[in-house]
Amino acid sequence: MNTKKIAGLLATLIIPLIVTTTAVEAAEVNPYGGVAVKPPAPTEVIFTITNGKSVKQYSMNSLKALKPTTITIYEPFVKKEQTFTVIPISTFAKQSGISPTATLKTIALNDYAYANTLKNFEKAKGYIAIARAGKPIPYDQGGPIRIVFPKGSVWAKFLDPWNWSLSSIEVK
């Protein structure tokens, strides 16, 4: 074979490999880390609130029944604006009979925990997000539910209360 044919053959084989590898790597970049996990079934319990002997459990279907709204916020972990479907934390407080002075311990699937008073969560306009851009939030991207705060909130840039993959709230 002559040099031109070899160069042409190599270009034919190597360029698609480079392009494919780059596209796959770009698609796999996840600002949150982690690996993809199948979403929960619509009726699977994904969130629990425990207030003394009272235990309330929520599936995605029961969360959607709470008449969520949408907000657009600056998401500090991906450093861009995103739209979330949300339910105010105050909605859950009313359903569970939580006193404003009670401490809420929010617990993620990875056992990350953050605690503060209901009064402070409400002052910060805390929400539980159940979807992002109208779609389920993948587990590996902080879902299926998480805590978010709107622009202008006192906790918009305080990252500790932004609990990803929220699994439960314990009332103290």
C-alpha cells in the first residue's frame, strides 16, 4: 500500500473513534457525580416525615397530588438557572402538624443530614423539588426529590440546607 492509502485508511478508522469517544464522555459528565439509577415507581414510597408517633409517607404520585408549582432558580451546584416543580416545605409542615419552633432534620439517601428550625426553613422559602424542567430528577443528579431555595432567599447561596436525594425529615 502506498502512504496516501494508509493515511486515508487510518483517518477513516481513527476519526470516528475519536468523535464517538468524545461524545460518549460528554454525555457521561454529571455535575453531581454518581451513576445512573432507575427512577422509582410512581407509587413507591420515596419520602417520609416523622413527627413523634406520626409518620407520613409520600410516593411521587402523592407528591404530585399536592398541587406543586414551578419556580426558576439559580442552581448553585451546576451554576445555571433551572426550573423546578416544587412544593413549599410549609405544606408538609401543615400536614404533619409541625410547630414553627421545631427542628427539622433533613436526611438524604447517602445519610447527609442538615437540621434547622421550621421557622428558618420557611423564612428561607424552602421548597421540596419533585421535578426539573418538567421531568423526574434522576437519582444521580440529586433526585428523585431535593430541597431548593429561590433567588433572593437567605439560603440561596448557603449550600448546607440544599439536601439532594432527600429521603426523610425527622422532627425534633
